[in-house]
Amino acid sequence: MRTINDTLLRAAKGERTDYTPVWYMRQAGRSQPEYREIKQKYSLEEITMQPELCAYVTRLPVENYDVDAAILYKDIVTPLPGIGVDVKIKAGVGPVISNPIRSAADVEKLGEFNAKEHTPFVLDTIKMLTEEQLNVPLIGFGGAPFTLASYMIEGGPSKNYAKTKSFMVSEPQAWFLLMDKLSDMIIVDITAQVEAGAKAVQIFDSWVGALSVEDYRIFIKPIMTRIFGELRKLNVPLIQFGVGASHLVNEWHDLPIDVVGLDWRLPIREARAKGITKPVQGNLDPTLLLADWSVIEARAKDIIDQGLETPGHIFNLGHGVFPEVDPDVLKRLTAFIHDYSREQIATRK
């Protein structure tokens, strides 16, 4: 039986821990030289479809940085081909879809997702990591329906999500059918990840911050309530995260989740003042990793101090690691978070 450092899992449940646990979004790959060497030979899709290679990329930051969790290396669009979406991840662009959704008929054509049939390589990677390689929890993840729908309707990344929002309000029946189909896919995908060994789950609603609170309540919140309600049955911590969505954190807090993810725009103390009582994750501005160490340390210290005011804080960035970040900075930051938080907690006992 492998011994797992469960500090992050306990923090996600709001329990007191000996130190503040930390992991970084997009820690797998991006700035690591070993990853860049691999990327010269293989695309993201090719890496994810080779379990041994994917497991190596996933566990690399745990070995290099000593973080308290691994995040599975894959993309949020990985399951989409299984339901009939023709998606390719283009370097420097992101997911590009050649058969975008334009009508209710397009939505009706979408099929059902089967994890064992459509993404067996993901499950093999998870089993390899959790049964043989990791001494920290593996976080499984998926994209939320709005963010996935935005790619499917826009045909790729967007700055204003105009087509998506227009479809949402103009074709509500088709929209909710699309939401149902994506919800089914997400529930099946995440359930399979947890059954394969993932010990926590993060749902990325990366672009939902483009919606107003009113539209979120009408077009998204019922869908997310259903998804998280089903995933609760898995009995693993559930994390919700989005970018530029500070106005939605109280809506997220209502969902049956364990952890509210914060980007860098909303300080932890302000989130608590807004009524966020659940554990929180975040939230150093990732651009600051390019600043002098004195700046990084001061900002990290402030975030840790705010997080320690209430049990249940997981240190993270407000979004993902940039490719330009020096891996040694992440290693140094991880050690600082562990050491400083441990000292602060010890003095408060």
C-alpha cells in the first residue's frame, strides 16, 4: 500500500493542517526543460495518448517542485472527440473545432461519451500514476459546459464569446440540450477518472467570467448544480475554478462543491468578507513569477497569512504557469510556502 501525503485533501475539507499545501495550475509541462524537449517530438494529443509518457509529464513537477498534488496532464477538450467534435489543439492558438455548433440540429447530432472506449489512455495514465508512481494525490479534471460550449460554438478561442452568448439567449432550448449533453459527458469522464484513482477533481470553467450574474443563474447554475450533485457521490474533494469570475464566487459557493477557486483579482480576505466560508484555493498572480524574488515572497506571504485566518486554504496561482517562468522559482516558492506556513501555524498553536 502506497503512503500518500493527504495534506491537500484535508485542507480541501476545511481541516487544520501542519502547513499550507500547494500545487500550480499548468505545473505539468509549460516551463520545464524536460517537457520542452518532449514537445519538440510530440504534440499535446500525442503525449496524452501515451500513458507512460503522459504519466512522466504529470509527475515531473511533483519530483521537481515538491508540490502537494499532481494535476493530470491533458486538455479540457480531450473527451470531445468521443461525442463527435472534430477538435485539434493548434500551437499558439488553442483548441480549434472544424464542425462548430450552429443550430439545434448540430447539437442533436452529438453522441454519448464512453470513457473506456473513447479515452482509455487517460484511465491507463491515472492508474499508472496512482498505483505505482505518486506519493501525493492526483487531481483529475474536466472543463465546465459553458467553457466547452464556447469552443464548440465559436470554433476556437474567443475574446468576447459573442456567438456563444447569442446562441445561449436566442436558442435557449438548443442551449440547454447542449448543456445536458456536455453535462452527461463530464459526469461520465470525471467518474471514470476517480474510479481509476484520482483523489480530487477540479472543474475549469475558464471563460464563464464573461457572463453576468443574472445569466449565470439562468443558463449555467442549474447545470453546474446537477454536475456537482452527481460528482458528490464519488466522495472526493470538488474544486470549482474560473478566470475573471470574482462576481460569481457567491454563486459557486452555493454549489455542492468543497473548494472555491480564486483568481488573483479577489483577495482571500475579501472573499471571506463576501460570505465565502468554504475552503478556498489561490491566488498568486502568475505574472508575478517573472518578478524579483523579494516581490514574490512578499505577495506569497500575504496570501498565506490571509489563508491561515480560516482553516481550509490551498495555495495556487490565480491561473496557469507561463512558459517563461524559471522552474527554480517554482521550487523555491514551494519550499517557502511550506516553511513559512508551518512556522506560522506552529506559533499559533
